[in-house]
Amino acid sequence: MAENINKIDVDEIMQQIRAEIKEKGLDSSMLSFEDVPFDKEVSHADSEFRIGSLLQSAEYLNIRNQIEPYKPITGNPVTVFVKKVIRKLVKFYFLPVITEQNALNHHTANAVQQLSSYVSADSAVDVKALEAKVEEMELILAANKKEIEALRSQLSALTEENKD
């Protein structure tokens, strides 16, 4: 029963791939990774800053910044043996690349985390400063209202004096 759940229909997948290649108008003479169109850049359509998006990206980078050089090999024993031999033969080439990529990922995650911490702290300081300014402006407004009221009463008194 468990084998039925994990059974993959390779022929069906290959038919889907061939149909997609036909839809895109590609043929075997022109197929290369550089020629297949894909979205290489991050969309800048929404250029408005959102702190939630920054914090979400920082969390994602912190969780997934390590590339594991070895994943468990499964399959029949012959396949596992062949894969292990190949892995040992190419280890000298891929381990330095993975190490460099992990270092880059670590520093990128750290930079984004520092940036999000800075923005969060700066936002909190700005809110406190703005609240203080609002209180100050409310006091000034109240003083101005009193002064205007006093000037209006003086104007009324002067107007009454001039009428007499």
C-alpha cells in the first residue's frame, strides 16, 4: 500500500515536459540553460517599504542560510554505492564552493538581521520622538487658543470703547 502512494509516473512527467517545450517553441538544437526564459530578478513593482516584509525575509534567511553538502542517499544498494563513489570523487571540487556559499549566506543573513533591527529600533525611536513632539504641539496649541481668546476679548473691549 505504501509503495502505491510513493509511485511516480515518469512517462506522464516526461509528457508534460515535452508539452511545455512544444508550447514554448523550443527544439533540441537550441536548448540550453541560458536560453530558457525565467524571471531572474526580484519584482520591484511594489517599491513601498514594508517592515513586515523585511522582518519576514530576515527570518527566512536566518532559518535557511546553510547549504548541507550531503543529503541522505536512498534507493537500491547498487545505486547508493555508485552515488557514494561519485560523491567522494567530486567532493574536492564542491566542498570549497559550498563553504564559500555558506559564508556568504551567513553574512547576508546577518546583514539583513542587523538592518531589520536597525529599522525596528529607529522606528521605535521615531515614534517616541513624534509622541513627544505631538504633546509639545498640543501645549503650544492650547496656549495659542488662550492667547487668541484674550486678544478677542481685548478687541471686543476696544470696539465697545470706540462705539461710545
